[in-house]
Amino acid sequence: MRNLILFTWIGFVSPFQIIDVGLQQEKECGGMGFVQLGFSGTPQEWFAALANEYRDCTYVNGNLVLTWMTVPGLTYDLSFLHSIKYVKGYVIIAVNDYPKVISLPNLEVIRGNSTFEHNSMRLSLFVGLNAMTELQLPKLREISNGGVRFVNNRNLCHMHDIDWNSLMAGRLTHHPADLSFDQIQSENCGPCSAVCEQSDGNRRCWSYDQCQILNLSHTCIDRCPRRCYAEHFAGCCNPECAEGCFGPSDTDCYACKNYRLHGSCVSHCPDENPRTYPEGQECIVF
């Protein structure tokens, strides 16, 4: 029996919407509400519900939950995750015996506007009780809020090879407890490829030849509340930026922490001057 406390209230939030963002369209999906580690129906029905919720989704306006893939012989096709770029809440990957590689190849930002509470930690990423050998998040650039915890992933490789401080905008420098590994790395794990970049003298990768894209702007954290721009400190990013920036303005962000209005990153969508409403990350003018 798995040592888990199960929560049985399950809920998907609002239906998806199509967001017109100029040159591309993004599909918003509600994701999961305040759901923990339980599920409803059979494991097969639960997986089908997850696939239906997240398929073709770009912006998860809620939480991303991937759990209870435990049925031998069932084909767990995770291609429905491949379009996801942003998660507004938290990510849970837990209680999975299959598949051996779990990949979200286009996930860029986990915002952590809501967090998963586990053993007094408020988490944006929880990975626990999985049999997978690789977790691949090659485009992940920022975990904006909350902590990260790995628990009892007996075969998982390379999680100690990730520069988590870079992903967390330097928060670990002052709050090291925001990262927790209740596990040792499998003896079957090898090193990162020699082509992968280094930080703090270590090569960084998600798998042998899938290198981490490093965002080292956290090195200015003592002078900036979040990130700074330029290879060496030139100035602080605007507080509404995520991932980093190329200048000080709210129009210079690589991505927005909250919403975007007329090319500027903003904390909320205004009710007047102009009157707008939020769809995904965009403020849409009435």
C-alpha cells in the first residue's frame, strides 16, 4: 500500500477558451481545482479525464495534475501535455508506475499563484511516488512562487543535476528549505552530456543529452527583488516580469508574471480606462 493521505474531492474548473494573441492562438483550459492526490472513477477513466482536460491546452488557468497512471498494459500516451506552456497554479506528478519518461516539452513557467501544501511546505512543484526514470522539462525557465519537493521517486535520474536556484529566481539563496529531496539518486544514473552548460561547476541536464536551459540572471538577487537583465548586472527587471527581461520596462519581459495588456505586463486586468477582462494571460478590451 502506498503511504498517502488521499483527498477525494475532485474538480475541473472552467471550460477552455480560445485566446487570440495576435500571431498565435492559445487555448486556455481550467485545469484542476483544489485537488490533492485522490481521483474519481477507475484509473482508466481518470487518465481519460486528464487527457480530455489538457489536450491542446497552452495556458492552464488552474493546476496541472498528473497522477495514478498505474494500470499495467495500458498505453499512457502523454502527447496531450506537449502544448502546455504556462501553469497558473501548481504542478503535481505523483503515484505513477508508467510511463518511464514523463515529458512536458514546452512548459516554460509554473506561476504558483496557488500552492500544494505538503508537510508544512507550500509547493509549486511536487513529484512523488513515481517509478519513472526521467522527468523532462527542457524549456522550463521559472517557478515564480512556492517550493519544490521530490519524494520517493526510486528510479528518477538527474533531478540533482538541475540548477533549481536559477528556476526559482534565486530564492534558494535565502530560503534553501524551499527545495526538498526526500530521496537519493538511483545508482543507475550517469552524468550529463559534456555538451550541457555548467553552473556552479556542475553540468545541468534533465536527461543525459537533454540539457537545462540556464537562466543565470538570479546572480543579481541581492540587488534586485527578482531578476536582472544583461549577462552581468545592468538593472532590475520589472516586478511584473517572469523568466527574465532585456530591460527595465514592463514591456521588456521575456514573459509576464500575471497578465499582458497592449504589450505591457500588468498585475491585473483593469476595470476601466480601458475596461478589460482576463482570458488566459491576456487582458481583453471590451
